Amino acid sequence: MGESAKRRAWKHFDRIVNEAVQSTAYNSSPWSADERYEPDFRVLEHLLGVPLALNASSQSGVPALALDVWVAYELRRAGFAPDAVWPRAHHPRVMPTPVVNYAELAQRSIRDKIIQQLTKPTPLKGVVATDARILGRHYVKQVDVVMSAWETGPEILISTKRMDSSFGKNAANRIEEAYGDAKNLRARHPLAAHGFLYGLRSTILDSEPDKARWLVDLLAKLAHEGDAYNAVCLLMLDYDGKAPEGSDGGHDDDEDAAAVGLSTEFSLERLSGASVAGDEAEADNTDSSESTIVLPKVSILAHPEIPEELTAGSFFKRIVELVLRSTPITMHPQARQARGWPTAGLAVDETDV
């Protein structure tokens, strides 16, 4: 059985992110002197090149996953606890911080066995996962980027969508899905920061300019709905050549809501086996022997018709500041310090959250 496109993509995503965290951009504050958030677009452009290099369709989940990886990277760059932001920067992509702490603080005689169990290609269901599922008011939803902890519950819930072709046929559907998901999640988690990030190929500006203006206007309105999103972002993706086959929008997480359950709801008797499969297996991506692929050039256009409120900088500024305003001064000290906001002397150790 051949390696899946998503598994191949993770290897390249991880390499890009691992290199980025060593850079000056990652280790310095993302906030400018005039209090603007400055996203690392260089990393985003590299991540966006991966699905093109692999010719991965939207059904594979890889094109939209590139956006998820970048959003999670930016939240960690903003100073939030790395293991609380999902997908994490390494496998398993969803692992609560207390579980991480348990593995790291366990006695040496059992530590390696615990870590080996947790990092198996097929996740231990109910303990770790490849994606995050969150219960909304009416149904469980797979959420693309999450920041959560046992004590706080979800603090950030971000949905990503991407469309590289077939704009007229599917553009409205993606917005309708996003609006319904936001209302479902926000009704149960009103204090969380809810975001929607939409990647749109720039060819729509020439092929269907009226549709492009309609989408920009609709996304701007979506950001002002009182019961939907706190922040909305539109990324205009520019690259040469044809879009991968089947790049007409959507995400491989578009599941039947009625059939999705919580990962914790399973019989304990099933734990008698070596592992419990419930998610697509992901190989250990620490092996750097995979040859580096040539990434096509992808750029993020700053188009004059995209209002400031839909830019990535405004998006992350709203998300980060909403979280900081919604939590005590003792929480998220690194994010507060990066923002230039005061922190309490008795800061909460976020590795315990």
C-alpha cells in the first residue's frame, strides 16, 4: 500500500516548520512598533508550495492542511503554549498538555514505553489524535486549528477553507458551511476566539471579478456577525500553472455531522488491545532522509480590494488580543509579553495547563 498524500505532505510541512523555528522571525516578537501583527508569509508561501509539488487534490486534505499548519505556527509564534495549539508541530498532532507532561515526567524506567505508545503511527483513541473534534451546540465538529486545555476548554477555534478553481460553483457553499459551523461552535463556546481563514486563488480576480468582489464583501460581513466569527481572513494565493485536479474547495474533514462522535466515547474494554485505531495513521516524520522536493513559487497578494480587516495581520491581532482579554493576567504570559502587555508576577506555568 502506497504512502498517502497527507503522510508525505506532513514530512515536508514538518521540515519547513522545523527550519522556521530556528529563524530570527520566529524567535523575535511578531508585533511591530505600531502594534501591528506581522505574519511570517515566507513560511506560508513555502507550505503552500507542498501540495502543488505533490499534485495533491483538495480531497486529500493537503491543500487546506497547509493553511492549518501555518495558522498553528503563527499562534505558537505569538507566544501560546506549543502543545496547547493543535495541530502540534510534531506527531501526534493532538495531545493534551497534561498527557505530554505525564510522558516527560514519568520515571525513566517507563518513560520510553509511554512515549512509544503515544507516538505510534495509529493514535491511541481517546488519548491522542490526528485532528481535533469539538462539541458545538448541536453536533461535534472537526475543527482545523484549536487551542485548548483541560482547565480552560477551547480558547481558539479556527476553520480554514481553500478554493483554487470552480469558483462560481462552490464559493457560496464554502461560506454557508463556515457560517453554520461558527454558529454551532460559538453557541457552546462563547468566550473562545472564533476565526475563519479563506484561501482563494488570485485567478478569480481575472476570470470572475464580480464573484471576487461578492466574496470579499460577504467575508467582511461575516466578521461582523454577532454570533459567528470574531475574525475573518482572506488570503489571495498567486502561483503559475494549473491547480491540482479536484481543487474546487472543501476539506477532507467534511464529515457527516450525525456520524461524528467524541473520541472519549468508547468502551474501556477495547483498551486491552495494543492500540485503538480511529484516525488515519501518520508515520513518524522525524526521519530527514526523505529527499527535499522542489517547491513551486507561491505568493500572497496584497490586493487593494481586500480591506484591512480581512488581512492576516488584522486576523491574528484580533484572535490573540481576544484570548488575552478573556483570560486572567496570570495566563499566557509569553503571549502577553510578546504583545507588550503586563503580566502578573505569579504567572501560571502553561506546561501545567
